[in-house]
Amino acid sequence: MKPKHIKYSIGAALIIVVTIIACEKQLDKTNPSYPTLETYFRNNDELLKGTNAIYSIFHAGSLVGREWFFVHDLRSDDVSAGGSQLEVPRAQILNGNASPDNKVLGDVWNGLYTVIHRANTVIKYAPNVTGNVPLRDRNVGEAKFFRGWALFEAVSLWGPVPMYLEPVTAPNQFQPRAPEASIYEQIIKDLTDAAAILPPSYGEADRGRVTKGAANAMLGRVQLQKGDYAAAKTALLAVKNSGEYNLNVPYANNFLEETEFNKESIWEAVFFENKPNTFNWGGEGGGTGDDPSQAQGTVRNQEYSPIAWRNLIPSNRFLNEFENTATGAAKTDPRFAMSVYQSGDTYNNGASVLTDDDQNGNSSILNGVTKKISWRKFMIIYKHGKGGDRAGGGNNQRIIRYAEVLLMLAECENELNNTAAAVGYLNEIRDRPGVDMPHYPTAQFPTGSKADITKAIIHEKTVEMGCEEIRNRDILRWRKKGYYTSVNEPLSYFKTGRDELLPIPQQEIDNNPQLGSGSINKQNGGY
């Protein structure tokens, strides 16, 4: 059973909006029918509603319900366009032509800053609550986690961004772009504080809330991206040594609705199926997730499904990365068939056979053969026929898996010149029951040097974590280390000095008079 605390939006979000509107209109009087920030958040029930409002926007269409996964996948080389049906704003990002007025980027920007605003509100007003201090402090830990997460998303996509650490209650409280170092310092502080407060697990009714393990895993991600391998290793070992997680989970079970919250899952975004296959596409419900009449579902299965819109498909690079006996490997990697669908595969509990005609749009080239291939991960057609894979799906989005923790540890150990430990973590991944790939070194992936192991890490993370919104940041990090050059640059459009970052949304440039007031320009270079 999924937790119910995030099934519907929470009134605290509306309270915040009302307060801001009142400030903007400079009303002389407060409507006694509406609570204000000064009179609300006086007990744990009210504080919990404020915390749940953070989850509400996190799950919404502007973030994990839709646009968040698009931005990360489109910025990676895991995907290609499914066909001409890919909308122009998404095609721009995929092809490296994103402009400041790109709506998808603007939606994600707004979603992240809504998370930050709601988190700031909980953090600021939590001291007003005196009853049940442990619960109060847990809410603060959740809020700090989400503020750290949202700031990390923003800084890793746009570089220097405005950093708000207090709730905005007036229209003149704009912030300039802060230096990346300052933003990372705040992120690390928030996640460290969260890890010290959050519990290792929850009861049935609260599954889906962030945990100590999620905070430490996210802290490891941040430190790794920052290049502090020793600090990343410390945070990641805290996850590994907690005993809460393991890899004794069939690989495919990480993407099925029936096997949510398994022992490999560290953090999931919880979704509920909307019947009859509905999704709040626009307005307040689609933008912020605050429509109380609708459960929060994900539109991912409609966007990527082989028998629906099929907007994105696996890239040829991704498909041909898997070890295959046809290309000289000792064993064909079983994760390939658990990651993608091909024509001839069955779905709908085995009752239907996927055909070329079912799959709208482009074909792929696998080992020199042209064929129709589509994403399988997170798609719910494994148990539904045509028409059952539409919008408003209830399959949880796994944000962090334990496998990623081990892969990050492998990278840390390799960068710290502990090469044997790095190879050990890679082989632990390959030992997963049902995968059982031959240990490194292999004929195709030797491990005689740090450079060899780097190639093995890049390979293993590609085939293990494909289309899980991780590759984008990996490319950024590995490019900085010199692992990609003009010879093996994964993104054909990449232009140094521009494509490391996305354009600051035009709406922010137009609306924030303080944006360029510091030593950092309003817009990133090249846009």
C-alpha cells in the first residue's frame, strides 16, 4: 500500500500563495478568514501540511511528474527522438539549441524555486511549534533535504543561480546569482543537517518520505559532482554500512509498480494511478500539483511507451554499449532485455506481441541491424494492453538506487587510486542475481590501469543506470576530468563555453532586477 500523505495537495501551499498576493497588493487589512504565516504553523499538524506541500510540488508535472525527467534525459546521450512528434521545446534541448524562452526549462526552474520557497517556510516557522519536538525536527530535516536537492538540481543545470534561504513574502526580495561555491556549501550543509535528523526508515503510512539513507546518498552525489572524492566516499559508506539496502533484487523489479520500496530503493517519488488515465496538464493542477481533486500521477509511461507517444527512444550509443556475444563478449548482458522492448517482445502480461507498427516513429541500429526498439524501464504496458499506458500512471519514480551508491563508490575509489576497491564495487554490481555478468577484467574491459577502470566504470554505469536521469551529470563531471575529448565527446552538438550549462530562463531575467547585480552576468555564456 502506498502512503497517503502525498496523494492530494496540501492547504499550506495555498496559505503561502495567499500571503504573497496580499503583500503584492499592499493590503492594509488581513482577511480574518485566511490564516497568515504569522498565525499558522503553531502545531505539528500544521507544520506537517507545510512539509507535505513540498512533496506536492516535487511530484508535480513541472518536476518529477514530467518535465524533470525530460530535462535530464534530453541533456544526456541515453536517448534519441522517437520521431517528428517530439515537441519543439524538447527537441531544442535534445539538439543543443535551447533558448532562454524554452518552456520546459522555465517550468523546471519554477518548480525548483517553489520547492525552495516551501522548504524555507517550514524551516523558518518550525521553531513556533513546541509540541512533539522529534516530529517537528523531522519536518525540518525533510525541508532541508528538499532545499538541498532543489539547489543541487539548479546549480548543476544552470551554474550560478539565485539562492533564497528565507521565504519570499514581498515582491522586492529578489536575489542575484550566487557563486557556485557558495551554493554547494549550502547544499552540503542542508544535506548534512538532514542526515543527522532523518530516520533510517518509516512505517507503512509514511513510505516515500526522505530518509537518512536518502540524505547521505544525495550528499554523496553532490560531493562527487563537486570533485571531493574523500567526502563523497564518507557519505556513501554511511549508506552502504547502514545495512538498510542491498542488491538482492531482480534488476527488472526496480521499475515495476508491484515491487516499489524494495531493498534496493533509497528514494522514490510516489505516484498514484489516475483513472480513467487522466493527468493535470495545465493550470494550477498541472503546474504545481496542488489540485485537491486529483491524485498525483506520472506521465512518463505515456511519453516513452512503445505503444503511446514514444517521444524518446534509446539512443544507438546506449543500445550498443551492452556486452553481447555477437560483438565478442563472453555473455550477453541480461539488463539489455530488461531495459528496452524490441519488436517481437510480449507485453500485457504476455497476451500481446509488440510489432513495428505498434511503435510510432524512428528505428534504431543495434549491432548493424535496423529495428524498432523502445524503452521498457518504468513502462506499465508489461501489465496493460493498448490504451492502458496513458497519462496519470502510478508507477513510482526511483530517484536513487543502491546500485548507484556502489557505482559512485567505485568512482571515488578509482579517483583516490584505490583501484582494487573500485573493481570490487563494479563486480558487486555484476554479481546481482539474474545478471551474473563475468567479473572485470574482461577481454573488452581490462582493469590494468586507472584509465582502464574509468572506462569500465563509465560502461557499467551506462548499462546499469540508463534513462534514470543520471547520465547528464555524469557527462558534465567526466568531461571536466578530461575523460571526454573532441574524439569521444558523447554529445555531437557540444560547444565548449556554452553547453556546460543551460540558458537562464528569460522569465527570470525579465522579472528579477537583481539577477545581474553582483559580479555574475544575468545570462550564461553563449546564449
